Amino acid sequence: MKRLHRMIIGAYVGPLLVTFVIVLFLLDMLFLWKYVDDMMGKGIAWHVLVELLVYASASSVPLALPLAVLFSSIMTMGNFGENSELVPLRSAGLGLVRIIAPLIVFVTLLSGFSFYFSNNLLPIANLKFQSLLWDVTRKKPALNLRPGIFYNGVDGFSIRVKDKDEDKGVLYDVLIYDHRKPFQGNRTVVRAETGTMQRSIDGDHLLLTLFNGNIYDEDGGSGTARGRFHMTRGTFDKNEVRLDLTGLGMERTDQDLFKDHYKMLTMGQLAYAQDSLLQKKKQREQDQVRHLQNSLYVMRDSLRDGASDAFRPMREFQTELPTDERNNLMEVALNMVRNHINFIDASLEEQKGRKEQLSRFRIEQHRKPMMAFTCLVLFFIGAPLGAIIRRGGMGLPTVFAIVFFLLFHIISFSSEKLVVAGSLEAWPGMWISTLVLLPIGAFLTWKAATDSPLLDSDAYYRGWERFRSLFRSRNANPTALQ
């Protein structure tokens, strides 16, 4: 590798890593903002949150990498142009393509890594991420008794304390509703002046020690009559209530329950899953058609094979029936028609769901190579654009990077929705955003290679003046002829 190549790649890697980390951090913040309500107040261990953020970051890599490539390309070439480093290179006879040739090789390898990551590593990260996210969101809130508010996190109990002393660990005016028995309501009530609570050694139970209280219990057993209940009332100086806290812990779900999701599959597994889904879809359609045929007498297989003499004219058949039987027959026919219409509507809705499911598998199969190829396309937009604007830093390059990435993201999101709805096929639907940016990259590369003043205001002013001169009089100061 030549020294010039090492210098160019070294100048590119730094901005690439910085922008990649920044974009990944912003995407992680979006994830936390989305699920903050599901994670707050649940006492989740810090290492679980770190693990969840690591998996969320891995899931965001395919989206963050193209933006980082675009951003760093504009910054690197913009810095070269702003520091007048492109001038001696061009003076030495090096064209723009030759200057960025090491970067083209580097970004090509980076695109290959992006595809490998999306196809081989991302399904594993998605599987662990979705499984852990499911467990975190389903976890019940941590035990936190707030004064004046009923706490219902413990199964079978509602607990309220009027006040509590954090330093001494004393609870005041404790009220407990015991509704562990189903369909019994709040028939058992415990109230105490003070109390203390502590966890058991294994952490699975809460020991609530109450002092100076009363117990109220309504017993509606088999000996009661006319809906009357036996009231039992008792007092105590000290009573211990044992509460089960196993439901408050986070239980890990078997990851095999999520492994058939389209985000957890590789390219080969997606192709195999599509074949299976397509066969099931066709088989289900055949079953539905066969059900409709056999539910109608005139379309049954036994009659369609040649029993034509079993049919009689409808009017002839009706004239032989009494009025009551004729009305009953019409009612039965109307019910059959309604049932068939409902069955057809349900079948169409089911087929629509199967098509959407199949479309999502096809979308994911095209997304993996598309995002990798997008890195290369955005590089051919960013590098020439940086050479044209000749501005580095985080100012103007940020504006151009955001504009082009938003254009890519909006088109990609819209076309994906059309593919899911069945208005477009996965090809070329998933590639429309990349195909739109491809000619833009080719145009910018051509303009930068030919030193075209694309963003030079003086060049546009001179062009405007030449355009205006076409409409001016050729002889602005004509001489008077005598």
C-alpha cells in the first residue's frame, strides 16, 4: 500500500468511527425513548439494561453504517478541499477517481462486512434482543409502597400505607385487601397501626410484620342462606403476613419461541421459509375452495361427476311444497347465503394476512443486500459532494448528509409499506430508494471529476448574465442616422 493510500484511508477512518458512534448513540436514545415507560420502576438490574442496549445497538448497525459512510465521506473530502490538499494531487495528474480509489476499496470491503453482519450476526442479535425485550416489558413493577396509593403488584393483595419512615423502615396505618380467592372480592381486610417489612433470605417472599391491628373476614361458605355472609372480626398485637414475590422477578422466555420470526433468519432460511409459507398458502386456498364447493349442493363433487338427473326446476319444486315449508326453506337458504358470505370474508382476510406475512419475509431477504449496497452508493454521493463543496467539519456536511439520508429513508419507508400492502413486489420495491440515489451519485462523481463549479455562485451568476444578454438589444447605444 502506498503512503498516499494510507494517508487517505487514515483520514477517512477517524470521521467514520466518530460519526458511526454518534449515529448509533442517537438510535439507542430513540429506542430508550420508545420503551422508557415499559422499563421504569421495575427494578431492572444494570447488567440487564446494558445487555439490552448492546443488542439494540447491534440491531441498529445496518441503518447507522450507511449514514456514517455518507457523513464521513463528505467530511473527509471536504477537509481535503478546504485545506487545499486536493490541488497538488490534481496538479500531479491524479484524477478524482484515482484519488478516492483506496476509499472505494475500503468502502467495498465495509459493504461486504455489512452484508455479512446483517446475514449472519444480526439474526442472532435480534433473537436475543427480542427475547430480552419481551421479558423486560412483561416484568411487573418493583415493590415500591408510596404513601396514600394502593400497590397491586403482588398477586392477590392490594396494599396501602398512609405514611412511612424511610430511615427506620416503619409503615403507618397499613391497609391490606386480600383477594386471593377468585370471584370473592375484598372480603378479607387487614388493618394495622404500624408495620415493618423485609425480604426473606431467598428473596422470593416479603415478610410484613404488623402491630396493633384488626382483621375483618366475610365468609360466604355453603352454610349461608339468601346471600348472607358470616362476619368474623379479630384483633391482634402482632401478626406476620407472608407475600409471594416470585411474580415480581424477571422470568426468561425460551428463545426458541422467537426463532421463526423473519428478523431472526439468514438469507437461506428466509428462502426456505418463503417456500413453506407459499405451499401452506396454496394448500389453504384449495381447502377453502373445496369447502365452498361441498357446502353448496349443486357444486358437490358427487353431483359434478355426472348426476345431472338430480336437479329439478325451482318453480316446480316450490309448487309442490306447502306455504310453511316453503317459508322455512327460504329462511334456511338465506342463512346458508349469510354463512357463505361470512366464510368468504374471513377467507379473504386470512389470505390477506398470509400475503402480508410472505411479503415481510421477502422484504427482509432484499433488505440485507440492499443496505450493504447503499453504503457504496452513499459513498459515491458523499465523496464527490465533499470535493465540490470543499468544506469540512460538522457544519455544511451535516446538512447535506441529513438531506440525502432523509431522502433515502423516506423513499425506503414508503416503498416498504407498498410492498407489505401488495402494491409492489419486493423487487424492485425494496431497491427503489437505492436506485433513485444511484444516478445522483453518478452525476456528482462526474461533476467532481470534471471540476465542474456545481456550487459556485459566481458561475451561476455568469450563466444568468449570459442568459439575460440573449434578450437585450445587440446595439445598446445606436447612433442617430441623419
